[in-house]
Amino acid sequence: MQTRSEHDLLGDRAVPADAYYGVHTLRALENFPVTGTPISAYPELVAALACVKQAAALANRDLGLLDPDKADAIATACEEIRAGRLHDQFVVDVIQGGAGTSTNMNANEVVANRALELLGHAKGEYRLLHPLEDVNAGQSTNDVYPTAVKIALHFAARALLDTMAHLRDTFAAKAEEFTDVLKMGRTQLQDAVPMTLGQEFTAFAVMLEEDRGRLAEACALISEINLGGTAIGTGLNAHPAYAGTACAHLGALTGLPLVVAGDLVEATQDAGAFVQLSGVLKRIAVKLSKTCNDLRLLSSGPRTGLGEINLPAVQAGSSIMPGKVNPVIPEAVNQIAFEVIGNDLTVTFAAEAGQLQLNAFEPIIAHSLLKSLTHLRAGCAILAERCVVGITANRDHLAELVGRSIGLVTALNPHIGYENATAVAQEALTTGMPVRELVLRRGLLSETALDELLRPDNLARPHASA
């Protein structure tokens, strides 16, 4: 393998000649063989790093601190990375010591070496354009990394919001399809009162929309950035106008409503916005998992469970039991939810462990949040397309269950009185006879009146006759 020699404070190292990364990235590869997952696994993070480096170069050019030719080459290299090029050169592990320094160094080196090529020079000719003196000018890992992470989280959250909207619409379409399907509601897994299957599916859609609102609110909190604070928020080695200029360029590049934090010292050490976002993702996961629990329970059977709905069969369910089909899509989403709940605990501990002017554990915060966002997005997509869209209702079975349930007595209670309702319920439980038949036999209501009271639109919502 052909190599080139690069130098850092620890000495000289041979770097692969065709690599766009350099000696700092090489040492990080050796130091952190942790997960086997490189930062390129999160393309949103790589694109966000390129946005930050491009905004910084443009700001330094505007302020007369960076040669325009160098700034243009850096900006072009960043544009290419944002378009998907060179992502394979972002190789450091997602979990790393140094508060993200290895990630920042990796970005600096890749951008610098591509910019050198654009200027007609060879990789590694840093005397002509330097990863730290030019690409990282006016910056520190401590303001670059959290800013890039927040932008990456914005990108990933937008994708999740879109996918959640699709899942919401899929549930809403099913709710419309099932609007006339009467069934028994349950509390504590016991018969409660009648409702429609459409109402049950509407609730799933409403829960998703509520969580989309909370996620949008959490995203607003990560729009505040500390770029320009450099090492600890004092802005050392940055031009007085750099923070505002760089933020303006960054907002234009990303389309995000970014603002510079009012107190950069506070913003550099505070991980509260990450905790808030993680808590919202946990909320989404918990409610999504509850929905999947309901789908699995309602479809249990096919002969010995509730059997009220049918989930689409997507694969064989057993290597030993012929004909068995399992609710594999909801099960997968359940597991994603468990992971997100665990990720939230990781974020909590990492945020709490920050000391003095910096939180050194933002790499694990970024890894956990990006995993949660990415996996929740995938879970919502497969739940919509591989499960919800194909759900069917067992209408005859549902009607039979309503007819046999003593929950109907509750609906009749205002019309036949509590004592009569109790007597009917007890006889229904003892004999197994339908409530309707017992009410007619006892002469408590006429058949016409009973038919009217037991209409779905009377049973499943408030009505004047009550």
C-alpha cells in the first residue's frame, strides 16, 4: 500500500496515500475500535459537519481572515460532501474520547485534502492549505461538534416527523374504513362499553399527531447553537463578528432557524436540549410500543385469542408449527421502542456527567439520539407499509362479541334502571344468554326501542336520549 507521511505532536505516521483523512484520524482509528460503527453511519452528521465547515470558511472569508481562493476550495469540498461524496472517509468510531475531537479532526482533514485537490495540489500538502489553520480557523471541537450534532438531529428529526405523519395518515385511513364496525371496548382487559373499531384506530392516529407536536417543540430547543464560542464559550481566537456571521451562513446553508446562544459559556457546557429531545423520543417510543401491543393483542389467535382484527401475513412464523403466522412487524417496533428507552437513560447519564465548562460525553449523546431517530423512523415506516395498511376487521366476530357482552347493559342502564340492568347482567353471566334477548324477554324495552338504542352511533358516542 502506498503511503504519505504526516506529522502531529506525537510524531510522524504513514497514512494511506489515497486517504482523504490524515494522521489525527489515523490515531483515532487505533484508539477507539469500540463499536465498529463509523460516523459515516449517520449521513446527517457528516452533512452537518460539512455545513459547519463551509459556514466557517465563508465567515472567515467575509471577515478577511481566510484567503478567498482557500475559502472557495473549502466551500466546494463541503458542497461535495453534503451531496454525498467522500462519506466513506469519515471513519472514526461513533464512540470516542475527547468530546468529539476525533470527529472534528476527521472532518478537517477530509475537507482540507479535497480542497487541496481542487486547488491542484496533492493530499497532505498542508503548507498550502492546513486542516487546522485554515479549515478549523476560528473554531474548536467544543463549538463545532455540538453545533454539527444539533444540525444532524434537526435533519433526522425532520425525516422522523414526515414518517410519523405517514403512519398517522395510515391509521386515520383505517379508522375511516372501520367507522361502522361496532366492538366492545375493554378496561383492565375486561369488557367495558361499546365503541367502534374506527374510534380505536382514530386514537392511534391522534396519539401520533400529539407526539409530532412535542417533537417539533423539542427541535426548536436545538436551534440554539454555540458556534463562535470556541473552547469554553469565551470566543478565544475568534473574530468578534465571527459567531453572528457564521450562524447566518449556517442558517442559509441548512434552511434551519439557527440562533447564537445568548451566553456561549453556558451553551458550551449545557446538554439540556439533548435531554429534552431524548425524553420526547422516549415518549414517542412508549406510545408507539403501546399501540403495537394493542395490535398484537387485538389480532391474537387466530382461533384462541381475541381475533378482532387480522394483521397482514408477511412471513412464515415458525420452523416447527406449520401455518403459524406471527405479528413480526409490531414485534420489531416494540424492540425499537425498548432500545430508544434505553438510549434515553444513556443520554441522561451522559448529560449529568458533564463537568465545569464542557460535557466530554457528547459523542455517546449524539450516537444515542441519532440511533433513536433513525430506528424510530424505520419502525414507523415498516409499521405503516408492512402492517397497518393491510389490517382487516373480523366484522362478524366483533358483532357476535358485542351481542354476547354484558357491557351492553351499561348502555341500557339509563333506560331500564340500575336494578333491572344489574339483574339482566347477572342472568347473562349465569346463563350465557345475550343481553338483548333477556331485555326483550323481561319486557323492559320494545324491540324497536332496543334497536334504536343499540345503533352504533348511539352506543359509541354521547346522544340526547341519554
